Amino acid sequence: MEIAKPGNIKTFCQPNALITLQEYINDYADEEIKTKGNQLIDSVIELLPEQEKRITKKMIDDINSGTRDIYL
């Protein structure tokens, strides 16, 4: 509740969604969907504030290196 009540939870939602999508794409998508999904993820990351962008990119790199169940 510490982050939910003042509205700070919104900074966790989009990065977590992108990380989850990347994990799903890596595990289940065919090549066409992987390409489109990765393009979508990259374009959404660019819209994030700088600190969220940096953290999300790092976590996406971790997912792509085989780490699983990452979240903020």
C-alpha cells in the first residue's frame, strides 16, 4: 500500500508488463511475432521516463540472457 496510495505504483506497471511480454515472446512466439513484439517493446521503452527506461532495458537484457520471473 505504500506505493499504491500516493500513486507511485504506476511507475511499476508498464515496465513489468514489458518484461512479462518479453519473457512470453522468448518462450512461445514464432519468428514473425518475435520480430514484431520486440519492435513494439523497443518503441514503448523509448516513451518511458529516463530512469524507468534504463531499468527496463536492463531487465529486458536479463530476460534475453535467460533469467526468468523478474519484476520491479
